[in-house]
Amino acid sequence: MATSAERNRLRVKIAGADYTLRGDASLEQLRAVANKVDELMTQIKQSNPQLDEKRAAILTALNLADQLYRLQVQYEGLVQLLDSETKSPSTKGQ
């Protein structure tokens, strides 16, 4: 585990509010994650202008959680496919 001295720190703006991110990830990754959240929250707020910040943030979190879930399902399917391919006898050359 990295110590606080080894953690990267980055100031970002998400939905007009300033945040300081700290983490073990690279600055590029921290910036990319913040940009993704900002873009999605902006889209949600533009399509639903009546939403307050809290509801927009919750919808943003739900959208990102859905994306994560779908990617996990795809990943697990690919892992199972690879496992079945490596465990099944090869039919090449027969």
C-alpha cells in the first residue's frame, strides 16, 4: 500500500465544483476518471435541467455502476471462454 507521500494529487472541476483527488493511480488516470464523471454528470444535467446536484450525482453514479457491471459480465464471459478453450482438447491437425 502506498503511503500518503507516494500518492498523486490532482485538482479537478466536476459539474462546476472543485475537488482534490488523491490516489495511487497515475495523474493521467485520475484526470481521465474525473473527466468521465464530469462529462456524464453534465450530460445528465443537460437532459434533466430540473435535477438538483445530489440527484444528478446519484444518477451519474448509477450510470457508471451499470457500465462497470456490464464490463464485469463481459470480462467474466471472456475468462470462461478462455478457460474452456484452454481446457478442451485441441482439434488442430486432426
